Amino acid sequence: MPVITLSQLKPQAGREDLQDVDLYQLQESSAISATADCIIILGKDEDKMIYENQLGYKIVKNRLGGRVGQIGKLYYDSRSLKMYDEVEQDRWMADISETNDERNLYSRR
């Protein structure tokens, strides 16, 4: 049974680029990183954002091996709570007709 646990990063990690964030910046105890099978860090990289409903991710641990260090984008629909990988961006755009969620371009404030 999959179990998802959320944790925050140490405050200084919020000022770093997603490429530089790793396991050692988890705020909680090291027990999380020792026992978790997979750890993925989610965040907004404002310099690379195109849409408001976009998140960046980095895989920092994968007990099954492979893809560690991979960085990518996720898109989310705030009305249906679905998430889409960057290869599903066309599907994310097409789902506007079903959910009426907005796909606004990101503007720096």
C-alpha cells in the first residue's frame, strides 16, 4: 500500500535552484530519508515557469534505482486536482473543456 508523507525543506533551501536541492535539506529527521523508498521534491522555479499551474520536481531518492537527479515539470488542474507530467501537456490543455480550469501564463509579480 503506498503511503505519502509530506515534509518541508530547511529555510535556506527555498533560496536555492531546484538542481541544487537534495536529501540533506529536508527539515524533518533523517529517519524519513533513511526509510523512504522514493523522495521527490516539488517546488516552483519562477525563472522557468510558463503557466501558473506548473510545478517543478526533482527525484532525490529512488530505492529501485534510476532517474535519481531527474528534474521535470508537472502541470495541475486546480478544479479536478489531477496532475500531468510534461509529456501530457496536450492532454492537460484539452481537459480545459471538462473542468473549466484556467491555464493562465505565469507573470512575475
